Amino acid sequence: MQGFDPQMLMMMMGRIQSLINNGEGPVNWALARDVARTVSAAQPDPTPTAGESAPIEDAVRLAEHWLDEVTALPAGTTGALAWSRADWIEKTLPVWKQLVEPVADRMTEAMTGLLPEAAAGARAPITGILRQMGGSLFGHQVGTALAQLATEVLGSSDIGLPLGPDGKAVLLPTNVAAFSAGLEIPATEVRLYLAMREAAYHRLFAHVPWLKAHVLGAVEAYARGITVDQSRIEELMRNAQSPEGLADLQSVFQEGITFTAPDTAQQRAALARLETILALTEGWVDAVVDAAAVPNLPHSSALRETLRRRRASGGPAEQTFSALVGLEMRPRRLRDAARLWASLGDARGIDGRDDVWAHPDLLPTAQDLDDPDGFVHRDEIDLSALNDLLTEPEGEKKDGKGSGDGVDDEDE
């Protein structure tokens, strides 16, 4: 930064501090919660009644019965819950913390890295204020994104991640009713279809013990190499001395910090791993639910296509990951993954399809999604290699890492 004036920078930091709340860590979660609750409260958010909870419980029980016929993975739910939007915000925050904080750390590092050498004497207090500012910037951004999600999500697993409590299928009656209102399909059938999707996600995350850590690890690996739009931060720090600059700072709180596209081989590989594991997870759910729904729900094909289009048009997952993690999922990957799982079931049977989840090294890669038929008709899995993987020391198995995490080793 040219023409640096330490005294002016300290004055700027004082102005910035007047805008931010106290908070520790890379994200001001108290601010995030407050923003999310305030924004989502702009629309009616009634507490679910017993009359709304009972049909959800019945739908999940029937969904589990149908899923038993099409997957080798046992039921993963022990009950069902009806949530308000406020419930969803409060009860999914623990997982959002794991997902978002690695990215927030990178943003804070980018901000403190812009301090000029001339500020060496004041680096400690300035760095502290910048970290606090970064926590509030990200807290506001996270809160705004969660509020938007809370008005759109239909359950706890819409974005392909285990956001809710273990063993509890969740649907949001208010959002499900709004979703159903635009369809010429009985509400009972819509609820059953959504209950099957929720229950299928629970089966996967409950009985593939390495999967949750694997997904979160993929997010963290991507976050380590993420690049923040530093020109925006430089402009902010350069202009914040003036009243106009202070207004600009307030706009940053509203708009959030943007990210640049991955520009290294390592970052592209991390992005491919993350996109692939998310696509494989949702693709499996899509394929399994379709197999269970077709014999039982007259409008299953229409519901499947509606949900696919909802995602492809920039639904909750794409918007939230773009805002919070700096990436956009490619919807075509979801269709590729669903086709791969369906073909695996046809070629190897239900058990053979679901055995692929036994270890991350057995999963299809990003290249396999480009050629699903090639993966399906590849020579049978080397059972001795599978046995070696399944008998790894427990400590190695829990880290959820393997060469089959979305890209081939040679791509890294």
C-alpha cells in the first residue's frame, strides 16, 4: 500500500471496530446466528404442531420400509422431527462451523497479510482488529446465507451433508408446503418422496462411518488453497479513512467477500475431490430413492426431475457453497453420479453397488463420472485388495483419506 500513514491506519481501525461486534475465532457466530434469525423472521415461521409432526413420522416409517427393498444399507433413523426455520438455523450451526471456519481462516490471513511493513510497530493491535473485523464480515455473510437457506431447505440433508442430529430424519413443514403448492401432486406423495430422500441420506452417513470426515476433510483441503479477492480488501483498507470509505465498508458487510477461481493444480485437484464426493453422495440417494419410489409413488419421476432442476437452477447447495466456500457445484455431476449408481445396481446387484462405499479408495473418481459405463463394466474389484483396505489399522481408516477421493493420484 502506497503512502502509508500509521496514524491514519489506527484511526481507520477505530472506525472499523465501531462497526463490529465482539467475537472470537474466524467467524463471529453470535452475529451469524443473530443475522440469520433476524432475516428469516421477516417471513412467517410457525412452530410445527403435533398435527404436522405426526404425518412426517408416518412418512419416514413408510419410507424406511420401501428403502429396505432397494439398498443393503440398514435404516439410519430412529425417529423423525418437524422443524421450523428457526430450528434449522439453530440446530445445524455445529456442522456449519466445521465447514465454514477453514475458509474464514483463509480470509482473515488474506486481510492481515496486506498490512505494510511500515505498520510493524502497530501490527499486533491492528492484526487483532482485522481478525475481529474478518470474523464479523464472515459472520454477517454466513448469517445471511443461512437465512436464505432456511427459507428454501426441505429437510436436514438437502445440500448433501449431515447437518442435523444423528438418527433423526427432519422435514420443515412450512417449506414443504410452499414447495408442494407449486406442484399438481398430492401433498402426501410429496412428503413421502422427501422423507425417502432424508432417510436415504441417513442410511449412507450412519453406515459409511468414514464418509462425514471424508466430506469435511475435502472442504478443509479446498479451503487451505482458496484465494480471496484481495483487490476488494485493498480498496477497502485504502479508502476506509474517509466517510465514503466507511460507507464502502458497510457495503462489504452486506455483500460479503468474493473468491477467485482455483488457479493451481493442487487447488483444482481439491475442488475435483470435493465436487466428486458431494456428487457421489447425492447421486446414490437419487438412484436409490428412484428405485424405491417408482413402484410406490405415481408421480415419482416428476418429483425427481423437479428436484434435479431445482438444484441445477442454483438452488440451496450451489448458492450456499458459492457464498461460504467459494465454489459452485456442477449440476451435471449429479446426473452423471446417479446414472453410475443405477448402472452399478443393474450390473452388480444391490449388494455389489453398495459395497463400493466400503472404503474411500473404492469410490469412483472424477474421471469415472465422465465415463460411468467404463467404471461399471471394469473388471471385478480385486477382493484381496478390498480385504486389505477393510483390515487397515483403525487409525488409518478413520482419517477418511484415500486415492479414490475424487481424482487420481497423478492429477494432484
